[in-house]
Amino acid sequence: MTVKLNRPAPYLTFAAGPFLHRVDIETEDIGFTIGTRLSYAGVNGLGSSRVPLVSYRPGTRYHDRAEECAVKHLTTALERVELSTRVDATDVTTLALCLAEVVQEDGCRLWDPNETEDDSW
């Protein structure tokens, strides 16, 4: 499955059946590293709300490198899961769990964007 990174507003797209799905990428400078949030935005980004998939620290100081890591992580997760033609809540949950596993296997730390950073990277 091919995952495409679109810029300047960073988001990823992937096909499932005849539909093109969108995952938004948000990066945030959190001190010594970049925090990355991936959210499912629905078919062509037309979802009524964004569904959080995973938040993590990829271990880089650069936003563009964090976005490239997100492409790799989403591609790996999509290779491991089998999505239905119409991606539903079960598929999104499965994808979120798989993404959490993939980013940790790659040496990244999960991150809670609502928590204050009191420890150093």
C-alpha cells in the first residue's frame, strides 16, 4: 500500500478499496525533540471530526524529518493490518493500536500532548 506525504499542510493519504483516506500530521516543538500527532481525517479529509491515532516523539529536532518518519510508520502499520473497503471505527481502532506498536518498535516514545513536559528527552 502506498502512503503519500502532501505538503505544505502535512497530511498522508492511502487507498482502501475505491476510497482515498487522509491522516493529518501535526508536529510540535516540545523542547529537546518534536512531538508528532497522527489523526484520521476520513475519506479525502472530509470527516466531521479528527480521530486521534497516535502521539509520539520520533527522536528528531526537525519537523520535516518527523513527517518523513510518520510516512514510514503509517506504511508499516498499514502493511500489518487488513482494512475493510469502508474504513469503520473498528478499522481505525486497529490502525491506532498497530501504529502505537510500530512507533515503539522503531525506538520512538509515546507522548501525551496534554501532559506537561517535566522530564528531558
